[in-house]
Amino acid sequence: MSISGWRRREDLEGGKQIRIWLSEDDETELYVENLTYRDEGYAVYAYDVDADEWNTITETDSRADAVEKATEWAGS
């Protein structure tokens, strides 16, 4: 799945990371994580590289919904 202005970072995917995208300017990383091992469903986080800050975009029980919300956020 491609998102305009973003590239996949597949080398870090696996374990709890389902999808990771890096913005083309390398300022933001977008993560979709599987938190079911903690009985918490799935989460989407944006990491601001320069500010060293994590922001929660959404939390959901659906993996598909998490990926959809991530792509919507990245496209906005």
C-alpha cells in the first residue's frame, strides 16, 4: 500500500509493528502497532523525529481500521 509523500520502512516491520511509513522529508514516522499481546487492540502513532515526540492518532480493536486511519492521517 503506497501513500503519496511517504515510503514504507519494511526493515522495522514485524513483531508489534504492522506497518511503518517515513515521510519523504524524514521528519515524521507513522506506525501501526499490534497491541493485542496487552489485550489493547491496535494503535496508530506518529513520531516527530525533530521534536522526539510520539502522538497517538487512534486506538481501535480492528487491524484494518488502524491501517485505514493511518493512511487517512498521512493523506491529510
